[in-house]
Amino acid sequence: MMSRRGFVSSAAVLTGAAVVSGRIQAAGIPEAPTTRTTAMQPPVVPSSGPDYQPVATLNGWTLPWRMNGDVKEFHLVAEPVVREFAPGMKANLWGYNGQAPGPTIEAVEGDKVRIFVTNKLPEHTTVHWHGLILPNGMDGVGGLTQPHIKPGKTFVYEFELKKSGSFMYHPHSDEMVQMAMGMMGMFVVHPRDPKFRRVDRDFVVIMSAYAIDPGTYLPKVSEMTDFNMWTWNSRVFPGIDPMPVRLGDRVRIRIGNLTMTNHPIHIHGHTFAVSCTDGGWVPESAQWPEATVDVPVGSIRAVDFLADNPGDWALHCHKTHHAMNAMGHNVRNMIGVNQRPLAGDVRRLVPDYMPMGSEGTAPMAQMQMPLPDNTLPMMTGFGPFGPLEMGGMFTVIKIREGLAANDYKDPGPYKHPSGTVAYEVEGPTPAPAKQSPKSKS
Ligand SMILES: [Cu+2]
């Protein structure tokens, strides 16, 4: 990732010209930082202006900016990108500044922002600022509020951030294709009052879904229902960063949904409450505890919780097909079916044939089955006790004592205090006691 300090200082030279003319000239466009890494970049601590707790974008980054007078300037470049979903699978997507999703934009309530958008796609685009209150002509709906941004052209969006909260950006132009190709990002506006709803760790996840046939690289953009890659920040388990958290931290997870269905997001070992939506902050008096929060299509739910229970806690979509990778949809249910007599016949035609599924699909997660190129196992990932049999929208919140404030390194597996892990009964299992008819009351 480029150095933000270098970006800010080189940009200072350009200050002035644009402000005087009122209309931006091409020479006044800030450089567009780009990154190709899927490793989470450290949160960008504010060096000027009001203090805030910067967000950590899983497998992502925050877009650097420059100050031009009293305006914060950003530069998004819409372009084709290659995104690794997890080691072993890449997809040809469209995104911003080298990645899909695009970088998270962070600013402060009351900031004036100027966002340059350069189109390097083969077709026109726009950017809609989802949830933000702004002048109609800055809303980014192609054809309705502005002309489309043609390939090779740069447009400018300028507005003041009227309120803090959790927002998104995405095209409002050939939406079905451009969002199915991965074009989206989060837009976090921090409160001007540094103490307002302050947390110690603030994670950002945007959910997108893709239909990518095993062995291929390109999403099927006209798919409406049958997606097979359910992603957080265009990553799937085990490619999704864990969330390292210090015991006692107040934690926020902002979850945006730009897929075509809802996602009930479930936390283990804790309860959380929805603190913010893409409409704004939820008053504390209107919150209630939950262990699962449904994130509807085209919306954001930010959940807050106190990390008071150390361990490795799963966080995942509770739709089981969304916590697995491709190939899960057309498997026949063979549980209880004796396939042995048939297997010999099939092997005469297909010598490598292996009957599977009579005892469930867990055995598949334990063996390294041959897969087409660029295809992830349906159920995968290993933990200290064995296979996790997961994929898709799944990660682990790792709550540990004594982590440093800005330490987001994976602390490794949790060391359970002795006597706190489920264990096997020793000796033969006794037959269950039968209830006698007489004991019925
Ligand atoms: Cu889901």
C-alpha cells in the first residue's frame, strides 16, 4: 500500500487552483492510490481534525485522501480487477482502485468531501452514495440525476457530510451487471464528538454474492437466485480475516448487504445490539439484545457488543448454504442409502468412482478430493481440533487478554483453561433409560 504521508504532502502543492476556479481542471485531480493485496491494511488513525477510532476493513483498506483547503478529496477509479476469494480461487471482477470491494471511505460528520470518480471500465458507470443526505444532483443515479460517466472520463461529486453513521457506495448504472461484478464499498462517517458511541474496535464487512461455476473465473451476471459464492468483502472462509479483539473491548461490526437475499448474522458466546443502520444511529432506549441479526438486502446493520468472554467465537451467516463454498446445491441426499451394490457397476464405467454421502457429507471435508482448477472445497478449514467443514460467510472473533490497542494480527488458536472443553465419556455408553407407560401422568 502506498504511504499516506507521501500522498498528503505531494498533494498539498495542488491546493488552491481548484478552489479559485470553482470548477476542477484535469491537473487538479488527485492521484488514485491502488492496492492489490488481500491482507487487511492497518486502520488509518486521523492525523488532523477530530479524533475517532478508525475502522478495520477485513481483507481491505481505507482510501487515502488529501486536504484541499477545507475539503477532503478522494479519488475512486472504477476498473476491472482480479480478486482472490481464498487461496486457490480468483475471480475476474470489477471494482475500485485495484480491489473489489472498493476501499472504505472514512470521514467525519460535517466534513466537506470532493470525490473524483474515474471510469476505466468498458462501459459507463456512476456512483450512488447509499444512505447519505446530499443535494439531489450528487446522488449518482445515471440518467435521473446526472449523465453517465463514459469510459475514460472523470466526474466530481461534492457534498457535506450532514450526519455520522454507516453508509455504502455502489453504481446506479447497469446495476445488475456492475454489482454482480463486485462494484461496492463502505462509507463510514465518524461522529464529530469523539466520545459519541465510541468503541475500541470497529470492523467493516460488505456482503456480496457471486455465481461462478467451478473451474471458471467470471461471475454469471444475470443470475437472480442461484448464487454459489457468499462473500464478506469478496472473500470466503477460510480466506476471511479473523477479528482479533482485546478482552473487555467494546466492539462494533458494520455489516452491509448488497447481495440479492437477507443474511441472518449470528455471533457465538455473546449478545449484540444494533447500534446503527444505513438510516442512522438507533437510540439506546430502542435497542434489544440479540444473538442473530438479520441484515436485509440493500441495508446496513452495525452491531455493538462488549467482548467479555475470551475464546475463539464463530461469527457467520446462519443460512447454512451461505457458510459453505460452491458445489453444495445439487448434491443428492444419500443418507441411509446403501450404495455398495451399485458402486461396483458404476466403477466398470468410471474406474475412480467413489460412493459418498451415505453417512452425511462430513467425510468429504476431511479428504483432499480432486477439484477443478480455481475451485474451493465446498466444506473446508481446519482448527486445532479438526476440520471446520465451513466456507463462505464465516470467520472467527478471537478475544484475548492483553492485546495491544491497534494489534490486528491473528493471535493463533485459543488456549482453553483446563477442564473447559467438551470431552468424550470414558467406557461403554449405557443404553438410555426407557420410560415405562405407567410413569405417564
Ligand atoms: Cu447469508
